[in-house]
Amino acid sequence: MAVRIEIGPELVTAYLGGEIDHHSAQLMRREIDHTLLVDKPPALVLDFKDVTFMDSSGIGLVMGRYRLMQELGGEVRVTNVSSHIRKVMRLSGLDKLAVLSK
């Protein structure tokens, strides 16, 4: 699977990997959303360290988790973003919704 989830007391971390396209993003969304709805953490960390490619589906993945975390009263952090993917995220305005860090 392209996502591994760790559940902690203060946050849920989703380690994403491989290519994020329409098909893989859909599977990632289901697994992440299920965890968020069950555990209702105050923060979600999306770790992009092992992501090799991302199309607009990756933007949608982050935006949808942002909306869900807003409904749950939490926040989204995006970590380990490569310079190429960071540029795409900034152009789409994701840096205004989530904290982006290296």
C-alpha cells in the first residue's frame, strides 16, 4: 500500500509513498479518512518523503484532508516535501491551508 499510518496521542501521521495519481490517491483517502474519523486527532501530518510523483490528485488529497480536519477542529501539516512537489503545492495555494515543511 502507498500509505502507512501511525496513530499517536496528539497526531496521526500518514507516510505516503510512490506515485500519487487518481487511483492511488483514492485508496490513500479512504484509509486516511477512516483513521481520522475513528481517532479524531488534533493534527494530521502528511509525510511526502517517499513520494516520487504527484499530479493534481495529490493536491486534491491534501485539500480534502484539510477540509476534513477543519470539520474535526484540527490542522494539517505537510512534511518532507521535495522542491518540485513544494513548487506545485505553492502554485496551487496549499501553503495557505497547511504548514509545509522540509
